[in-house]
Amino acid sequence: MNAPATHHAPADELQTLLASRVALVIIESREEGRATEVVREAALKAQRGKNWGVFQWTVTEGLLRVDVDLGGAQRTLAQPEQLLRHVKSTTMPGIYVLLDFHPYLENPIFVRTLKDIAQDYGRCARTVVLISHEMKLPQELDHLAARFTLQMPDKKERHAIVMRMAREWAQMKGGMPKIDVKVVDKLVDNLAGLPLHDVERLTRGAIFNDGALVEDDIKPLLAAKYQLLNRGGTLSFEPDTAKFAEVGGMKNLRRWILQRKAAFDGSAPGLDAPKGVLLLGVQGCGKSLAARAAAGVLGVPLVRLDFGALYSKWHGESEKNLRESLKSAEALAPCVLWLDEIEKALSSGDGDSGTSRRVLGTFLTWLAEQRARVFIVATANDITALPPELVRKGRFDEIFFVDLPSPAARLEIFGIHCKKRGITLGDADLRTLVARCEGFSGAEIEQAVVSALYAAHSSAKPVSAAIIATEIDATRPLSVVLGEKVAELRDWAKERTVPAD
């Protein structure tokens, strides 16, 4: 079971839990210092009027009583079997905080002893609190335990930390740092999901770097936050997003995202925040670029989830990796979470022992329950490989089809790539090229322009429409090479999706 979530101080929440006569409490946290302090504070409050002892144990220091000073640890109780035997035999009620005890939970004797202690609570009120960065509890103990979540600092606490760091700088330098109030609000939002010591460290770094807190401090802070959260290496953080001006066509998609921007950033409180979109389409038609542009329109970083890096040969590890990655994405909110070629990760296979189904279930549960400001952009090339549960109405806010570009979109795409590379062409030349590349994807048009640059350079001539036309004629587009498959995809999307352009 889990401790109820409330808005009280962590120590008060834990005190309530301890008062409910729970014999085994599990706290998973990397903030060991903060966790032990919260337990100590809660235990001392719960102890009032009772003859309880509060103890802390590590394998290196043994058992130490922390509510009174007894002159140090009882080193004779450093070994886990000695400790558990002592706790089981004592007649003194108390709270025993065991740090990093998780490796010993594979020993059946230790598990049985902990079970005996828990089941004997009615005779002697002993609560064992296990604190570790990760805790996989044996099934024999699971029904006897309560999990307590040490919440990350809330917005008010984060704001107080930012102000405290500013005062700290002022005390050292004799004057307040230069602070942009709007940047402070943005900084406080972007520090969400981090433990207290990391909030302090990143804020101190931002202020002490140049004695200021301005817009230029946000991007490096986000990059540092990503490094802290991406321990599994499954997320890639891309602060440099695109603009829809760099995307040819996709007018419908652009308009749709702009309409929902206010709901996403909270400036329209009466509207539900959008969950995200699924982009289906022909390869090379700009789905990935659209994901970058969505982040640019919403004004938030882009985080890409590598599904391939999630998979493990060990049973249950892939789902756990996904849960941790999604939790990290939530901590990076507000952001756009880009799931590229999602069908390759979530399609069912005969040889994966059901891993894909379990990963899909984990993802769908998160998609339904998550409330952070994470906007999903999932892209897929092969609709037939997607499980029906993923594409049913309600999973995503909308399913857009990114088709082969229309003549108007091709004209835009030529203009974008020519301008990017310093190529000047007349309107008549551009329209001729647009007509010549019927059935080309955006990526194929770009490649024709790039190839023309190489050809022009090798012949020591400027790039001309004729050289580009030659490269177009030499290209066999995907719509020809895989004509039947592309036609089938376009046919399927006609009645089932919304056109992106």
C-alpha cells in the first residue's frame, strides 16, 4: 500500500503513517540525508508521550540511537543477522531505520525474521523503516509494508530556495544579483522534479555564474537537469527546437497546436491541457521535423525517448526502464516528448515473450494517468504494425496524416532549402522544379538540392535549376520504389486521420 498523498509537510505525513501502527515502511529515495531527517523528525513527534527509542543502522557503523546521545554506535550489531536478532528479541518499542538493507532481502532467513518482527507488532510496537535508492520487496513482506514517497520540493519551496540563493550571493558580494522576475518563475517551473540538494546546486550555479538570473540561464540549467535525470541513457535532450517556418506545409497541424498552446502553458486555466498527437505518414515527409516544430511553437524543450535502449533480456526490466524514463520526462516538464517510429517498439512479436505487450500496457497506463505538462508527439511509418489499443480514439488528442507534399508545400520546401544554402532561383524556375518532383517527399527534395551543390562544385559552376532538375531526374522516389505500400497507407489514412496540411 502507499501512504496517502497530502499537502502536509513530509514529517507530518510520515508521523500519521507511523501512528497507524504499520510495522514496515519502505522509502525509495536517492536523498538519503533528507529521508533520514524526515524519518527522525516524524519519529520524534510520534514518540512523544511514549517510551519509544529511535535507531539508525548501517552495515558500516552498526546501530545508533538517534533520539538520545548514548556515545556512539553499538558496533557489535553491524552485521544484519545480529541486528535483526536484536530487534526481534528486544522488548523496547521503537523505530528502526535501516539504510541500504536491500541487498540482504535476498536472504530467506532475514526475510523470515523481518516477517516475524512485523507480525509481532501487537506484542511490541517496533517499526522497521527501510531506506534505499531502490527497494524490491519479497512477496512475503509486501502485504505487511507501506511505501512512503518522499515528495520533491513543491513550487513554493523551490521559489524559496531561489530567493535564498540570491540572498546568499548578496551577502557575499554586498548587493542583490540582477534578477528578471519572469525568469525566476520560469526557473522555478523548470526545477520541478528535482530533489532539494539538486535544486539548490543548480540555482546556485545559475546565480553565482554571473551574478544574475536572466533568460540566458534557462537553457544551460535545463541541460544540467537533463544530465541529472537521464541516468538510464534512454532520453536525449534537444533544447534547440525548430520553427514551423522551417517546415513546408502542415498548416492544419500548426494551427491545431497554436490553438492549444494557451491550455498547455496554463494561461487558459479553464481548458484541459492537450495530451499530444500521433503523426502517421510516408517516410521522409517531415514527421520528425514536425515534432521539433511542435516544441518550438509551445516554447519548451524537446525530449526524445529511445525505445530501443529500453529493452532488456531480463523479465520485467524493460517495463521498469520505461517507467523510469517516463518519470524523468515528467520531471523535465514542461516539454515535448518525442517517440520516434513508435511502431518498432510497441508492435507485438512472437519471439519477445510478451515484452512488447507489457511495455505497451505500461505506456498506455502512463498515457491515461499522467498529469504533468508533457506533450506527446509520436511518429509512425507503418500503421499496420501499430497495436489497435494505441490508435483508438482518446489515446491521443488527434491522429494526423503527413502525406507527400502538395505542389504548394513542395514550393515552400524548395524555398526553405535553397535559402538555407544560399541558392537563388527565380519563381519560374522554382515552379518548374515543383512540377518535376511530383511524388517526392520533403527529404528527397532536400537531397536533390544537396546533390546539386556537390555536382555544381565538382564542375566549378553555380547551382542552377538545370542542375537540380538533373538530380531530380536521377532520383527514384519512395512513392515509386514502394508505390503499392505508399498507396495503401494513403488509402487507409483518407477516412481515419486528419490531414496535417
